[in-house]
Amino acid sequence: MSWLNKLPNSVRSASGLEWKLWRKLPLILLVGTALPLAAAVALHVTTDLQSASDARWLQTMDYVVAGVVIFHWSAVLTIAIGCVVVMLMKGPGYVADDPMEVSHSDKPRATAEPWEP
């Protein structure tokens, strides 16, 4: 039993920005991860740890880099989810195997109770 069946004569929309963005996401993820990590490595290489405050500052920068990387990953994931949703919406129409008639879609029920706030 298949969950969804394609609707006959359903029209697919032309692909647009979602596919261009979808193809660039791996590069965006890689560059957005590599740049902050390269900055962190450069900080570790060039910083002379003369005091405890220098070590604390360097550790704070490590936390900032980790936050930037995690924020970037979550942004890329959100964009990827949006691309998938748009791709699915532009695809062919589907219907369930057991469609239910909605009683209030075109003709309301005669026995419907009035809504009271």
C-alpha cells in the first residue's frame, strides 16, 4: 500500500532559487565552518600566553568560534529544510489512498452547533 498517489493532470512548477541554493549548501557549510576554525587556529598560533587573562581571553575566543560554527550549521540546516519544503510544494500533487470527505468544505452541515466564545 502506497501512502500517496499522484493526482492525474497535476502540474509541476518550474524550479527556481531553491535548487540553486540546494546545490551550493555543501560549499556554504564547508566555508562557513572552515573560516571560523581557521581564525581560531590563527589565534592559537599567534597568541603568546603571558598571563592567566590571556589564556582566559583565548578560551573565550574558542567559545565564540564554537558558537559561530554551531549558529552557522543551524542556519544552513534551516535553509536546507526550507529548500526541501519548496521542492515538495512545487512537485506534482498527491492524494492519500483513503481520502476523507470534509463536511464543511463546500456545504456546511445542517446540524452544526453554533460556536460560542
